[in-house]
Amino acid sequence: MDKAYQQKLVEQKWYQFWEKEGFFKPEINPGGKPYTIILPLPNASGRMHTGNILMIAIEDLLIRWHRMKGFAALWVPGTDHAGTETQITYERELKKESKSRFSFDRETLYNNIHDFVFANKSLIENQIRAMGASIDWSRYMFTLDDKSIETVYNTFIKMSEDDLIYKDDYMVNYCPTCGTTYADIEIDYEERRDPFITMKYGPFEIATVRPETKFRDSALAVNPSDKRYKDFIGKTLEIPGLLGNLTMTVIPDPEVDPGFGTGIMKVTPAHDPHDFELGKKHNLPVVPIIDLNGRMDFSWFLDQKDVDHKHRARAEKYHGVKATEVRKIMTEDLKEEGLLVKIDEKYTHSVPVCKAGHQIEPMVLPNWFVRVKSLKEPAHQAIKDGRVKIYPKWREVTYHRWMENMHDWAISRQNVWGIRIPAWYEVSKNPNLQVTFLDKNKAIATGKIVDLLKNYSLEEIKKGLQKIIAPSDCQYEISKTVPGENYLQETDTFDTWYSSGQWPLITLGYPKSEDFKKYYPTDVMETAWEILSKWVSRMIMFGIYLTGEPPFRDVYLHGVVRALDGRKMSKSLGNVINPEEYIEEYGTDALRMGLVLGNGNGKDFAFPRDRVIAMKHFNNKIWNMTRFILMMKDEYAKDIPEYSQELKLLDEDKKMQTNLENLIKGVNINLEKYRFADAGEALYQFMWHEIADIYIESVKNREDKDVALSSLIHIHRTCLELLHPFMPFITEELWQKLPHEGKSIMLAKWPTI
């Protein structure tokens, strides 16, 4: 043996061997009971982060353990198109070329993003291999594969037939920069400082950070118990403003805080979630003032013929300007009109932002929705009655709260990159379709389809199509193929959680494949706790809806890996940890084992750098242990009998065998309960302290070297087999150097008592 462990050579050699020999396939144990894990989907065009590495380490541990126990262990790989995130990344590349998504028709942009993703897709796949993941690559799938799209379409059609799909205008979290909506659980919040403006509003004073929406206010709201405004409730007032008078009624709202600002609130149903709900209650008009590009839209005002010159000039000054910029302009105009009372420049508040960090604009848009009531109740009950068990159990409360509060699910996104919703609009029946496209001269044209068809052919519109906004009351047909000649397909795509929510079904070939019949439901879904609501709940809903059974029996939730200082990793903070650097310096086994030992059973934890370094030392320790054992064996220069109970064992041998049996028992119990850190720590302590520090030292001086070495080799080899699921590379290398049976440690029989 080499004096030092050369991890790079060992890791590359053995992974190629395992994959070439087909050891990752469940068919390697043809008579075994199925044991299945579906790999949570990493972004196809992304790179592995520390959370992905922990996920791989834990799932590979489970798969290798069950494979050695004789199960037909199947670990199904796949990657996600990651609609919004991928499109944001690609658009950053376009920006470097002074281009944007608006430079392309929809089909061209989709194909460009496709090429971008597939040029980078091998990066993530190579990283998964580098982690030693014993995944069945022959069953690999991508969320935009034809089989995936077919399953998603079939589900959507079934849900539509079951009256679980509807279209409606709804207040959504819209990002004007990304051009798409986000679910509530997808947005973050940032503390920001904005001017808090107090302005005169008729007989009142109103404080707001969003004066720009005042032009489409529909009412004024006060707390009915507020004595200052009680007499105004129900009265309609003329409110002087920057563009003339507004007519508004004062309405009661118990949610208005009398102690905040001036205790009276302007109501803008088109641009505030609370106001939207209040508007439905009081039948208020919903009229937007901000367009989908985040710019002010005063066309409704400028189209009026009887507008005086001063107000027209002011509206023209605002029109087409970003909402955030108009706030500044309005402040000067309010001052000019004597309507500005005061400004608090140090006001701090929480602002919703999208995945790319852009400010969210609440907008009322037509969206596709899933009625969740009949879907969520059986999915909730599956946890309550134990059909699906969550580990650690204390994480169940997150699931219960989410299921109890879940509202109907907006499943449409205004992305190009994704699975396009299979809805079709016949143009003559839907004259009010709002269509944007590139004409034959590559100029953007937009308008209602009935007007556009006066100047353009439908074929030209189809060829250059970018986006359709279909009113919620439009007529549509659900079909996987175009129903006729005069149809335009919906340009919205499915929320990625809609497609990935069906991932266990998609990957196993639902409904008729042999894999589905054999491996569904799967055994465990292992993922980060933070997507329990976003993803795990959806999979359980879809699994029960489509098959009558949950898609997995257990859910194990690992904690989120944070930076060394315990904070969330962020490029702006400069505390992002690159796993590849640790693999390069310390090796894959050390990184895997260090993360597993540092994982606090479902709790977030700082990246365990010290443990990774310690596991590098552990690598060297067991390398030197094996090297020393083989040196003693060579020095003995005689045949060493295979270990058995018939040998004349000394008390110290018997004690070690008893301790080994206790170790095997403890490792099994901990793995069954998903206490990976406890199992790994027990192995580490036993091998380092009981074998290396005590037993090897004892064997050195034994006269019965044949018995002593037989016992030592048996114990050491058994520990390597127990350690293999944690540290696959070095254990394979060392196991091969010891007396053994079989082609690989990963096919060795799991140690038993």
C-alpha cells in the first residue's frame, strides 16, 4: 500500500468501476424487496451547493445501506428546469449583450434557454458523480422531457374534467422585472427605508409610502371604533388631487390600526392584497395604475377629451415612468399644490422581493388556479393517521399549519422556460385577447387580437408570439394539441411546483410501467425542511389524487447548512461555501462524513468545517490502520484462518466481538430512526479508539498471531462495511486489499449480529 491515501485517484477509479459494472441498478439484487428514493431535483443549469451535498450524502447512505441488506435499491436521478430561476440567469447573460427577452419571439427564446441549460447540464451531473452517488443513471429524467410533459398534461386534463381547475382574476405577487408571478411561499422580505409621506386628502390627512397609487384609489377606510372618523363612515366626498377631484366613500374596516399614521387608509384594490379583499367585500372597482412593466399607466386619463392643460401635462409627465420614480416627482407636485404635510425620510418597512431580489408589485391578473380543498384534506390526513411519517417528528407542526391555511393554488407563471399550459383560445370567440408579438420587421406589436388582425395575419402573430393575457372570462379549450386553425395557445407556463409535485409519478412511469408497479410508493423522501410546504405537500396531494396512495412512506427533513458564522449564505456577505474546494482539499468522503456528523437532525447548522477536517484525519487513520494490519499479516508469513467462533479466542477478542455486535445493533437502530449523526459518530469512535488505540496495540504483541489477526481483520473489515454507506470511496479501496468475497464492498452482505 502507498504510505499516503491519494483520494483523487481512488475516487475516480471506483466510481467508474461501480457505474461500468451496473452496481447502481436495483436489478443487482433481483430477488430483493424494493427500496426506492427519488432524488430531489437540483437545478439542471446550476451548481451543487452545500445543501445539495448533504442531501446526496444522506440519500446515498440510505441506498447503499439497503443495497447491502439485499434490497432492490433504486435511487432515481433527475434535474429540474427551474423555470423562473433559470430564465433569470439566462436574462442576465442577455443583458451583457445589451439584449432582453423582448428581443425574441417566444419559441426562439425557449430554444435559446434550452441550449443554455444543456450546455451547462453536465456540470451538475458531474458534481453528483463526484459525490459518489450510487444513482441509477439509466433512469435519469429531466422535467422538460417528453414523458414528464405528457404526465403533467394528463394530470391537468384530468383535474380540469374533475372541476379542480379554474381561471380567475386574482391578486398575485408580480415581479415587473422578471415578468412573472410568485407564490406567497416563494417570496422573501427585505427591510428598506422609504419616504413616509403625509398628504392632505380632502378633510383628512393620510400617511403612505405609496402615493403613486392614489390615482386609482376606490375608497377611504377607517376603523369603525375610531371616534375621529366615525361620523364620516358611509359618506361620499370630493377629494381634490393632482389630476382633479376624486369621488370617494368612507368605509369601515376593523383591520385599520387607529394608531398607525393618521388612522385613515386609502384603498387601492388593484395594488394591495388587503385592499383587494376589502374591495370584494364592498364591491369596489379594481382599476390598475401600474402596468406589467412596473410603469405608470395614465392612458385612461389621457384618452379623455375634456382634461385641462395643466392636468394633462402632469399626467403625461407621469405616464410610462417607473412607479418608484413617480413617487419622487409626485412629492414636488404635492408640495406645489399645498397638499404635502410632511415627509419622514427614515421610515423603515418590510418589502416583498422575488428570487432575484426585485421588489414585488401586487397586481390583479388572470391566473390559472387549482381548487385545493378536496386535495389537501386527504394529504393532511395521511400525516395525521401515520400513513406518512415525518422525521424528526417535531417538524410535523410546519406541515399541519400549512395544510390548514392553504388557499387555492395559482399554478400559472408568465415565464417562457417551462411547461406551457395546454389551453387554447379561438381568436374569433375571444376578441379581447391581449397579444404581444414581434412582427416581420422584429418590431413589438401589442393590442387586442380583434384589432391586430386588421393589420396582421394570424400566421405572422403566431410566428412572432411573445405573450397572451387572456381575460378570466374568456373561452378556452384544454387539449394537448391544437384544436383547430384559428387558435392561439396560452403562453403562461406551469409553476415548477406543479410539475415537480408529480415527480415520483413521472420518474416511475405512472400509470402503467413496470417500475411504477414495483417501486411505487417509494420509501423515503429526503429533503430540506424549508420545502416541506412548497414541495412535499404537493407530492402527497398529487400522489393520493392520482393513485389513492401517498408517494412515500417516510419524509426525512434535514436542516439548512449555513455559513461558518451561522448566517445564511449570501454572495453579498461573502460567506458562500464552495463544496468543490472542500472536495479538492479534503476529499469527498471527508466532506460527506463531516456534513452527516454535523447535521443536527432536522435543525439548521453552521457548516461543520472542523468536522470535515477531522474526517480527513479519520481517512488517514483508517488508511494507516489497514496498512499496519497488512504489514503484520505479511510479517507473519503464514496462512491466516477465516474468522469463526471455532477459533481459540482470548477474552479480549471476545470482548471486541461483543462490542462489535453492540456497534452493529446501535448503527442499525440509529439508521432506522434516521439518526445518521449518532450512527456515524459511533463508528468513528469505535474504529479510532477501540480498534486503533487499543486492539491493534494488543495484537502487536500476541503470540497467537493467526487467531489475533483473523479476529482483527474480521472486525476491521466489518467496520469498513458498516462505514461504507458513509464513506464509500476509501472503504472500497481498503476492503479490496483485505481478504474478502465478492467484487465490491457495495454488494457485500450488511453485517449482522
